[in-house]
Amino acid sequence: MRDVGKGPWAIVPAKGFARAKTRLAPLLQPHERAELASAMLRDVLGVLAHSPVLGGILLVSGDADVARMAADYGVATLMEPMEAGTNAAVQRGLDHLKMVGAERCVVVQADIPFLASHELAAVLGALGRNSLALVPASRDGGTNMLALARPDLIAPNFGHDSFARHLRAAAALGITAEVLQLTGASHDIDVPTDLSFDPQNGTGRHTQALLQRLPHARPLHGAN
């Protein structure tokens, strides 16, 4: 763990692997969905762990297997036994960062395996210019990354159409959010059509390797 105050922190909310990605049930078996959730989290943590800018990474989960994976990357886990959903997990992480005196932070969803290091750097750079920065999801109006100048700036409001809700919350405070449309970071994996994606930049290697092994889930190269 790095010292608090020496750079922005990342918060990663993560469900237990066995409970993740239920909307992929038409395509993948339960054990395949668990493998996919695990692979995606590995890809996300790999990018975060290699960032020279982040001051620390905090994973929030109620699952012991998730916590063990986080430890492999030197990432601390804030346990949330109730697993009451993404917003509750993010709020728990934000409250913890505020309590320990951290300032800038970025919420990174666990299902954006094609996040690239330069995209993370772009979001953190935006946070240096603005109080709030957002990376919208490419498909459902969600929010894949939310960067805040301080942990209590706005309340997290993730889910369908959360991008618009986060923008409204910022506007209510007189804040103009910086919006970043990023190819990898904007692509989350929730439904079968999300698997049809070729990042073409070497990202998401654990996820890509898994999808190549699953005959019904191979990405359609060139699709976006």
C-alpha cells in the first residue's frame, strides 16, 4: 500500500465471482461466468497496479476469493459482507478514503477489462483539471469510471443511465464534468453482445484468452 495523500486512489467494487454476470446466462454456464468475472478483474487490477500515478488501490467486496486475487496484486480489500450492490460498495470505499484523509479518487468498474494504461492516465489527468470526470459506458448509459476531486463530492449513482444522473448531480453543484469517450474503458461486459469486441491494443489479455477458449463467446474481431 502506498501512503495516503501521494496521488489519487482507485476504488474497485467487485461482486463475488459466482454471483457476477447473470445477464450472460443465455450464453455462458455459471462456472464460465465466474471465470470471466475473475479474468476481467485480473485485467483491471493489472492496469491499476502498474500505474505510476495512483496513490493506492482499494477493492471493495464481500467475497474471500476476490480478496485473495486483490492480494496477488498488492491491493487491499475493504470487506463488505452484505454485498448490497455497486453503489453501497462504492460509498463504503469513498467513506473509508475520506476517513483516512485521501483526497482525489477514481471509481473503476471491475468489468472493463480493455482499460488501457493511457486511458487511466487520461482520466487522472482530467481530474487534475476538473473536480469531476466521467467515462460513460458505450452501450447502456452507465458510468464505467467516475473521478472525484474529493470522496464526498457527489454520491455514487451507478446503474442504467447513471451517466446522466452523475452529470445532473455535478450540475446541481455548479460543476462542469469532463467527459472522456475512451475505446477500452467505455466497453464493459454485461450482456452477450458485449463479447463482440476486439480492443486491438493488447489490453484484456486474461479476458481475451478466456474468450478464445469458450466456443460460444469468442469475440468477433473488428466488431465494436
